[in-house]
Amino acid sequence: MKRIAVLTGAGVSAESGIKTFRDSGGLWENYPVEEVASIEGWHRNPGLMLEFYNTRRKELENSRPNEAHRIIAALESRYKTDVITQNVDNLHEKAGSTHVLHLHGELTKVRPENCYNDRDGFSTQSVFDIGYEPVHLGDKAPNGAQLRPHIVWFGEPVPNIEKAITLVSEADILIIVGTSLQVYPAAGLYRYAGNDTPIYLVDPKPAELRDGRLVKIPMKATEGMRKLAGMLGLEGYGD
Ligand code: APR
């Protein structure tokens, strides 16, 4: 079976009603990113950060995957498929993808604020699933420390980046969906694709990349993934 790596960003969930970050009307227009998504913000005002993620988590409870998520899950019928997502939502999992690597953490998980270490960023044993429940100041982990969202904030390492590099470098096909490719190290991942690996970029406003391997599909995620599914021979799509 050929291998596909799919790198996704906020745009893949836009048609599920989840706001992107940098589009007009995006999240960072209403919330200063340094207040709600940086480690300095957490030290300054953890209550505000908890509220911000409580709201995002609550919104997620009622969000459903869209056709793009479902097509990405359906790729597994023909390809060994690994999803690498910058998104903290769980819509790839809800759509049925079985191999999802979260680069920037997961909204439905928390961990004690003091389990950080330089090697992995945090210890995976201390990550807890909380579903869609809110977290407040004073909510403690079994080790007595304040719980924090299991999210990678600006100023923090990206523990899963090495795994992602391996998946991209081993892929026969790379698909990138709905990301402005402005945030590193995720934005540099495509460079690890093999010399002959086609790279499909599905985005209504595709990032300016000059790369001979690149095939741009300037469409929204659902429409673009439908087209790509046809090109990749997925049953039920194409002619
Ligand atoms: N279908 C596909 N793509 C879309 C759609 C859609 N319906 N709507 C918007 N887009 C595209 C935009 O054109 C843009 O290229 O989605 C992209 C969204 O870009 P960003 O808002 O920058 O989101 P993303 O690239 O995922 O951000 C990366 O930044 O703040 C951090 O941690 C956050 O993971 C996030 C990271």
C-alpha cells in the first residue's frame, strides 16, 4: 500500500463552523494571540486562558466533521494514511481517521502545569482526557498542580515534530489542506517530502510556495478534497 501523509490546518475545519486564525474574522482578530496562546500569557493570566479554551472546547462539542474530514478518513481504504494536524479539534477522529498526530495539542485533554520537561515538552502519562468539560483555576491534577490545556502555545516546543518529519519523509504522496503555512516548525514540514513526492495543496488562498513538486488546488477543503479524491482513485469520486 502506498503511503499518504496529510498535513491539515484550520481551513479543513472551517466548513464545520470552526473559525480559522488568520483569515478576516478569524480568531486572532478578536483575541490577542499573545494573551491567549502563549506561555507568557499563561503566566500572566491563567484564568483568561482557561476561559478561552473552555469556550473553544464547548464549541467543539457540537461541531461535526465535514466532507473533507470524511474523504481524508476514506483515503485509508486505498492508502496507508497518516494525518498530521495543527488543529486542536477532534474532527479527524470523529470522521474516522485512525492515525492522527496532533502537532499543537488537543482541546479535550489537560495536564498539570508542572509536568514540563525539556526532552518531550511534557510527560505523556500525565495527560488526561476531560472531554468537553470546563477547567477552572483551582482544578488540580493528582500531583497537586494546576491543570492546564494540553495545547502547544507560542514559546513552547512542538514535541511531535520529529514523528511528523518521519511521516512526511516516508510518504509517497503529501496532501496539505487549509493552512496558511505561517507557523513553524509545521510550515517547514513539506520540505522533508521526497524529491519525487507529489505535494497537493488544497486551499482557497494557497500559500506562496515555489516548489516543483507542488500541485495547487485553489478550492475550499470539501470541494478540493472531492477533486483530489477523484485524482487519487477513491471509490465514488471522479468519472
Ligand atoms: N477550506 C480550506 N481552506 C480554507 C478554508 C476552507 N473552507 N477557509 C479558509 N481556509 C484557509 C485559508 O486560506 C488559510 O490559508 O485556511 C488557512 C487558515 O490559516 P490560519 O488561520 O493561519 O490557520 P493555520 O495555518 O492552521 O494556523 C497554524 O497557527 O495560531 C496557530 O496554533 C495555531 O495551529 C494554528 C497555527
